[in-house]
Amino acid sequence: MLTKANGCIINLKLATTNISELATDFIKDINISFDSSIINVVAALVIILFGFLLSAIAASASKKILKRIELDERIASIFEDNSRELENFQLEQWIPIGVFCILFGITVIAFLEALKLQQFTAPINAFLEEIYRYLPKLGAAVILLVVGWLLANGLRLAATRGLDFLRLEERLNNQLQNHREENRFSLKNTIPQALYWFVLLFFATIILDALGFQGTLEPAEKLVEEFLLYLPNILGATLIGVIGWFTAKAVSQITSNFLASIGIDRLGVKFGMSTNSQSSLSWLGGTFASSVILIYTAIAIFNKLNIEAISEPIILVLSQVFTVIPQVFTAGAILAIGYITSKYVAKLLTSLLRGMNFDNLFFWLGLPVQQSRFQNNSATKTPSEIAGIMAMVAIILFATISAIDILNITALTALMQGLIIVFGSILAGLLVLAIGLYFANLAFNLIITSGVSQARILAQTARVTIIAFVGTMALQRIGIATNIVNLAFGLSLGAISVSVALAIGLGTREIAGGLVKQWLKELGIRS
């Protein structure tokens, strides 16, 4: 019994000892946890306070720096057209706020880490890791943006200074001869601005690539790549165009001055052209020379640009034009030579015929009234002058046919040949009629001077007969209704024959009766 009691007492002592040890350990743990929590809270408070001060100082410093470099004014000067919209978008205020928010956000994360609140900091840390991973790309993009902006401004400034030095805009506007300011072409603004935005576009693709926007970058990369591949063609075409333009202007001036110096404008006056500098023959020659050079320049530009949809039809048309130009020049030369030759031939023929007394043609043909009228009226052309004009027209017609034949205008050639045939037939008919009138008048005079009885009636009859016969021949030669003319001539001749027969028969009826009686008596005796 005593033994059991001692065992219980011993167990009770052991339990008491264990409880006291557990209590002691618990109190120690509480003290340690309380001490570490106090330290963490104090550290967190220090971090949040220091971070807030650092964020405020950094924001204030960035604001002062931005104010000093006048960031808003610089951006507004770049985007002058949208300066009103940029008034509410002030980077000098928003950038310091962004700096403060970023630094204070980092401070808050450190504050939560100091308090051992991992359940709040874990997603924030993951987000910040992504941001930190992206910061090098963002920094590279910013650096590229600054470099691109500086390079674009440098090229724009260099292009402006170069154009001012070369005075290309002034020379171009002088060549265009356009004195109105609103219509002047401004190379000084166009080319530098084009270079500026091209450089920015080029760097935009690089910046997007640095930021990792491959999906967004593909169309822009293709655009820039195609443009860069095509840029040598554009530059070459531009260079060809500029050289061709100035060459055409120089050749135009040289040609105009040369033609004016040899006195070609005086020749143009003979053709009714003016001596004005804008409508003289020398100006036309210079304009034509410059046009030829510009056409060749246009062909070279289209070939350089490789725009087949536009270049091939234009090149085909221009090739046809240049094929026709020599033919046109040849035709023009033939017409000019024909015209000059016809004038000299007309004058020569008129002088020769006048020396041969051809102006008495109407007297020879028995037309004294017309002859006197031609002699008294100075405004009326004489027969020799008419013959000269006819020769002139004939030569011009033959020259025109040759010129049209060179131009390969088949329908017009056939028409002119038909006109030549018609005019030739008319001329031949008039010649036949003139010869007939001459012989009719000659027969009339011969019969009148023969002294026979009723000479005037016989002479007039002979003349009318010859004129009718020759008139029929002339109409047949001209080709005016040949069958009708033949029929009319036959009927007229038959009517005249019948009339003569009737007149003779009725007029000599008694004489004829006596002769018949005499013949009958003689026959009766013989019978």
C-alpha cells in the first residue's frame, strides 16, 4: 500500500515538473515572438517613412529637371498643329507623379515584406518581376527613340541647310516662272519633313522590335522593307527627273537662242507667225527640243521605277510617238519644200505666159468681153496668173499626197489621189474645151473672110457645131454622166439633121418637083 502511495507521489512530481517545463517554454516562445514582431513593425515603419521621403524627394527632383529642360515646350514645338490638345497633357506634372508612385509602390512592397505578409507580397512580387524583366527592353526603346529623334532632327536640319546653300527652290520656281507665292513649290519644307518622318518611321519599327511587339511589327516591317528595297529606284528616278528637267531647260534656251541668232524668226513671220518670245518660231524650236528630252526622261523614270502597269503603255505610246516624229518631220519638210517650190514655179510660169501674151487667151477664144474686163479690173486675176495659181495648187497637192503617204494614212492618201484624178479630169476637159473654142473661132473667122454667100450663117453654124462637139468631148473627159452626154449629143445632132432636111425639103419643094418630072420624062423616053 505504501509502495503504491510512493509511486503515485513520484508520478505526481514528474507531471508537475513537465507542466512547469512546458509553461516555461511557452513563456519563452511568447517573449521571443513578441520581441521579433516589435522589431518587424519598427523596421516596417522605418521603411515606409524612408521610402515616402525618398519618393517625394525623387519626384521633386524630377519635376525640377523637367522644368529646367522645358520638356512641355519642346514637345509642343514638335507638334505645333496639336498644341491645343497638348495643353491638358503636361508631362512635367505627370512624370514626377509617376516617379513618386513607382518608388512609393516599391516602398509599400518592402513594408509588407518586413511585416512577413507573404500572402500579399507574392502576387505583387510576381508582377514586379515581369516589370523588371521588361525594363531593359523599355530602356532600349527609350534610347532608340532619343537616338531616332536626334538623327531625324539632324537630317532635317542638314537638308534645310543644303537646300538653302544650293538654292534649288529658287531655281525651280524661276524655271516654273510662277510669281504667285501661294502656288510656289516649297522644296525647303517638303524634302526635310519627308526625311524627318522617314527616319522616325524607320526607328519606330526598331523600337517596336525592341519592345517585343512582333505581331504588331510584321506589317510595319514589311512596309519599311519594301520601301527600303524600292528606295534606290525612287532616288534614281528622282535624280533622273532632276537632271532631265534642268537639261531640258538648258537645251531649250540654247536651241531658242541659236535659232533666233540665225534669223529663223524672220522666216516664221513669212508664215504668219509672231516675233513674240512666247510664240516665235525659235521659241517653238526650243520648246520642241525640251519636250523631246522630257519625253526621254519620262521613259527613263518609268523604266527605273519598274511600274509595269503604267510604264509599259506609256512607253509603248511614246515609242509610237517617236516612230511617227521622223515621219512628221519628213512630211513637214516635203510640204514646206512643195510650198516654196510652188510659189517660185507659179511666179516663173506667170512671167513666161505673160511674155507669151497668154493674157490674150480670151481674145483667142473669141471672148472679147471677158478679155476687156480682165484688162480693166486690176483686182481680177489674169489668165497667166490663174495658170500660175493652178500650177501652185497642183504642186501643193502632189506634195500633200507624198506627205500623207509618208505618214501611212491610207484613207487620206486615197482621198487625195481621187481629188488629183478629179482635178486632172477637169483640167483636161477645160483644155479640150479651150482648144475647141479656139478652132471654132478660127473656123468662124475663115468662113467669114472667104467671101461666100451667107458666110455669117455658115460660120456661125460651123462654130456652134464645133463647140457642141468639143463640149461633148470635154464633158466626157471630165466624166460627168457620159451616157447622158452621148445621148444628148446624139439627139441634138439628129434633131439638127432632121431640121436641116426638113428646111431643105420644104424650101426646095418646087425645084425638087421639076427635077422629078424631068427625071420621069427621061425615064419614060428611055423606057
